[in-house]
Amino acid sequence: MRRICAIAIAAVMTACNGGSSKAQQVTVTQPAANAQVDASRHTAITAAVARMAPSVVTVQTEAVEHVPADMMEQFFGGQSAERPVAGLGSGFILRKDGVILTNAHVVRGATRISVALRDGTTYPAKLIGLDDVNDLAVLKVNASNMPVAPLGNSSSLIVGEWSIAIGNPYGFVLANTEPSVTVGVVSGVGRNLVAPPSDAGNGAYIDMIQTDAAINPGNSGGPLVDAAGEVIGVNSSIYSPSGGSIGLGFAIPINRAARVADDLLTHGSVRRPWIGVKPSVSENRTPGERPLRGVTVAAVTAGSPAASAGIRTGDVITRAAARPIRNAYDWQAELLELRVGETVPIILARNGSEVTVNVRVADLPEVNAPRVTVLHEIELTTLTPAIRSERSIRSAAGAYVQNVSARVSAQIGLAQGDAIVQVNSTRITSADDAAQALNSGRGVVVMYVERQGQFYSTEFVTQ
């Protein structure tokens, strides 16, 4: 009869050898870990995340929302009520003394702001200033020796290089204050994108970094990082008909963001560069249409830097500094990059010849800039399917201009029949949206408008 022996790992047992009871010790050792595989887990990506993660924060906000009384309350004379609404996003630390950069849309309208570090430590935060045009805001917490995010150079990006989006998507729903990471590549730079007319959920993005690293709700305001562990952009938005990431994310270039942050810290507001050129509306084109070579100057403001440099009506701007100007979106992108006080070379096409002028950038002259009080000078109605059909408007949503004063029409170019689709970074879905966006405060406004199937932007100051 055969006897079967079981071998126990690292145990002393009796061997089956012709009935012999001689004992022998059998020891089984685990194979050594593959050092090569273990080392391969530590990559440039993990090193970049380790370098950046300590400086990434969660931004928590609270705002007051007005809600209408229900039908029963209205019957008994009830009025609208208020309720607190929580919001969140991400940000990163710019200075050891607690200066933090995030998106303007994360903190806009907040009555209370707090910032949480990766270990859960939470500080109340003060809003230093925000810039709706660039969708950026600067916060300050009372702290010292905070970990600072190293900043890179967004002007030297290579299409195809690694990009890492770091933030806190969905906040504490994930029950963890550690920032999360998504990885992709830099898909494009200098992206100027206007949402398709059928898409009411997205707006215009000017001179942005495009990435396929997933940017999800709560990532807004967090850093987009390169493989060296340096910030190259501020995560801002995604392009998506469904609301979820489809690999089209956009970040504000860090060079522009750093300039805006410096202005907000130094002046409390952004010094808006101005040269006094009004581009022709006809030069704007929607994505998919043939790009034009240059932007025609429709008007030059008297006494402006452009007038002093010799720019004339009818000139075609083909290049500004290092940027080729193909359409009005490129021109708008260049204006976002200019700094007050610098001199920018501009190349013009004039009567078949190429002319170069040097323009010294000035502050926007708010005293002389067109000022709009929307409720008094612009009559708006919500864009409906019937209006869209009757007026051949391509945008799915917006505010239709029923009437506009002659003063406003002359100064900012708005006309009856236009559809306002975006104000700064706010997508407009109704007349109330437009009125609220235009009356939310004083400052520079960039408004995007559809007219006769074409899109253009106009800039002015509200009061």
C-alpha cells in the first residue's frame, strides 16, 4: 500500500522512505523580489507627483442661493427663501505665506471659503482678487512655511509630452484628502475653441493648453504638471457634450496665470492691456471654417497706443510678437498675454506691403472705455427654439438682443438680433444669465456674440 506524504513549508516532517522514520528538515524560501520590476515602478510621473502633491489643496466654498417659494407658500403670500450651497474645487500654493491660486468660477459668489491640505488641515481663506476674463482667483490663508508648487514655463511646451492633472475630484465624497492624479499628454497649445452651436454646455476657450488627462468635477483650479514636476497650467474646464471627460481638457497656461496672480496680489485687480485696435467682426470664424490670414483693423481709437504707432483702419494684422495672427481669436489670445508697459512689435499687411510697427501697451483707459448698464441699455430675452428658427441662430442657448441703445451699439458693436452666448468664462443660457453676468460687478468684460452665423468677441467695462 502506497503511503502519501504531505510536505509542509518550513516544517520538520517524517520522510516516506521504505517505512523509515528518519527525520529531515525541509525549508522553502520565497523567491527574491525582482529588483528590476520594483525599480520600474518609480518613474518620472511618480517623481513629479511626489514633488507636486504636497502643494495641492482642496478649496471648499459656501454660497447663498435664492430659491422660490413653492406653490402652496406662494398661495399664502410666501416669498423666496435662501439656502446655503456648498461647492468645491482645487488649487495650489504659490507662496510659503499661504497665497493660493485657483479658478475664479470655483470661488465666485462664495460667502465663505476654506482650504484643506492633503493631511486634512483646514484654514479659512480670504479672497484677494479674481479675474473673470482669465477665470483665475487668488486666495490667502493665515499660515507659514507652506509647501510651494514649483512653476514651469508654458511657452516651451512640446506637443506630445507628458501632462499630469492633479486635484481633488468630487472632494470628500471619496473620503480622502489626498489629491488624485490623471495622466495624459499635451495634446495641443494655443488652442482657441468655440463650442459647437448645438452644445449649450461649453463656452469659448482662448489660447489654452489642451490635454487628454482627465479633468473631472473638483479638479478645477488644480495644477497641470509636466514630467519634471513643475506647473505648466491651471486646470480649468473640459469640452464635453455629456459633461464627463472625453479626453478634451483645457488648462490656462501658467505664464499667463502667474502674470494675473502678480497683478491681483500687487494691485487687487488685473491691469488690462490696451492698444486701441478694434478688429473687424467679419474676421471671426467658427471652428472648422477656413482660417484667415490676419485680422483687419476696423477702427483705431484716437490717442491710443495703436494710433501713436501708426496703425491705420484697413491694415491687416498678421503677427504680434512671436504669435501668427490668423483670426480674431488669435488676436484676443495675444491681448491676454500682453503686459502693461511692454513694447510689442506688430506686423501689418498694407497695400500689398509688409509694415512693422512697435506699440507700447497701455492700461485700459476706464474713464473713456464704454460702460454698460445692461438693464437700462440692452433689452434681452432668452433664446428659444422659435427665435433660433426665425432668426437662423446656430447657438443652442443664449440671450437674444431685442433692443440696444445707440450709444452701446456704437461703442461695443452690439446690435439688435445678436445672440450673447458667453460673458467672460460664464456660458449664457438665458436672459437672466446675461443680466447677472453683466451686472455682477465693475470691471472689464469680454463678451462672445453670434451674429449671422459667425462668432466674435467684444470688450468693455461695466459699471
